Amino acid sequence: MEKLDNIVMYSPEDVRKLLHLGNAKCLELFNSKDFPSIRIGRAFWVKADCLEKFLSEKHTLNNQNEEMF
């Protein structure tokens, strides 16, 4: 987790730990079109608030019997 001027960013490793995902599933998530990740150089990052919003939207969809990712 990196903090830049009050912006919290998560790396794929942070997301793996938070969501209890394996490496392959996490990379699949970061490469999906609807996931709000950004690429800086060779590294992927996701803003904490964007991750929270993504998960809350997917949780709502999942309750309606749709696949999470």
C-alpha cells in the first residue's frame, strides 16, 4: 500500500492479501476491462476508493446471481 498526498493505492500483492486471491486470479482481475486499475510503468495499481466502489458494485450484482469476475 502506498500513500501519495492522501491517495491510497494498492498493488496487486495488497489486493491478493485483502481478497485472499491467488496470483493468477488477481492478475486476471487487474487485466479485466471493468476493474479500475491503472498501469504505471510495469506496475499495476488501484486506488483504494475505486477498489471499494468496484467491490460494492460487484457484491450487489453477485446478489442478483451474476458472476463476480
